[in-house]
Amino acid sequence: MNDQGRNRKHYYVVVRGWNPGMYTSWFGPQGAFIQVNRFRGALYKGFSDREEAARYAAHNNVKEEFMGSPGPTGEKHGTRSHEGEDHDILLYTDGGCIRNPGPGGYGVVIIADGSRIEYSGGFRRTTNNRMELMACIVGLESLPRSTRKIRLYSDSRYVVDAVEKKWVFRWKRNNWMRDRNNPAENADLWSRLLESYEIHEVTFHWVKGHAGHTENERCDALARQASMGTDLPADTAYEEGGTQSSQGVLFDD
């Protein structure tokens, strides 16, 4: 076994998080990640040896037991496993609006190490393209910095082409102008997306929407359900006119 195999983490001790305890996986509905994600002041450590993890847990007064409670309110976590590739993290995203503009939502599925995590959320008035971007942002921001490759799948040509054909990098260099007379739409979200893009090794891949792709359909369902929620928050930048409107409709009747 090489050094990388010997040092691979199999046990995680969460000292401060949503539910402190010992975990035998990082991702998944019963993994450590959702217990520390977005928890201010989170404290945790990974181990390749169970006895070392147990000693660390005992030293920090953490019970040595498997914990599987859900994470923060508003995040949806699935329970199905998936045989994803060990060396890649698979990130599926989708977003859209009931009307455009109108109530909108996004859905995210992350698959890694045979486990999956789902996220979704919505806004009371937004656009299709903003929700496509938000899905990518939420997915990437939820992942810790690592050397692992991320493959992001989206059915939005707007998102995939802008990144893979390098348009968005030109917009940024030009102070978020598409050309001399036209500003780039959704510059606030593009700027936020690039912050995560720059710390990960991620490639964007287009998939055809509403074509039976299992994870794309799941993301679509999550986004649709979120868009129909009650008391949805405001997409402040859009409602205050700080971004340009986008065209296109995702949720077909």
C-alpha cells in the first residue's frame, strides 16, 4: 500500500458541530461533513486509524458512537448510495423559475465515495439563469478545499458555455461588461461563482435537460419543490435592480 492509501481518512471526530460525535464517512447523510458545514467555529479532525480517532474523541469528551442526525434546517439530504468514481466528486445542479421572472429554486446533488448529499433552496422572485448559477454556487461552496477533481453537470448552456468557453473571465477583466455597451448579466453571482471556481479543480459539463438523466431529473425536482415553498426569501440583488434580467423558462407546464 502506498503512503496515500495508508493516510486516507476513514474516521472523523466532530468536537464542535451540529451533532458532535464520531463518523465513519465524510460525505453522505450520516457523514461528518454535514455536521460542520456552515457551523461557525466548527472543530473536527480526520483519522486513518480508529483507535487514534477514539483517543482524540475521549480527550475532547466526545462520545465514541455513530451519529446520523441531519444538518442545518433548510438543507435536504438524501439516503441513496451511488457508485461514483473514487477519484472524482460528481456535482449535479439545476435551477429555474415557475415563471421568468418569478418564484424560483435550485437543486444540488453531490456524489462522492459512494455517498450523496442533496441541497435545495428558493427565492420569491428571481430568474431562471440566476437559479442555475445559484445551484452551482451552493454546490461548490459546500465542498471543502481539496486536491480532488470536481465534475459539475448542468443543463444550462448559459452557465457551462460561459465557463468552458472562457466568456466569464473576459467579462470579469472588462469590469463585468460583455462589450462596450452591454453589461454582463448576473455579475454578482458570477463573481461569487468564480471565487469557488478558483479554489477547486472543477470542470463544467452540459447535460440535456428533461431527457431522463437520473440526477438531472432529481435536481429539477428539488428546484421545483423549493420554488413552491412558502415565505421564500428575497433575491435582494435582483429585486433591487442590481442585476440584469435573464430570459428562458426551465419549468415546463
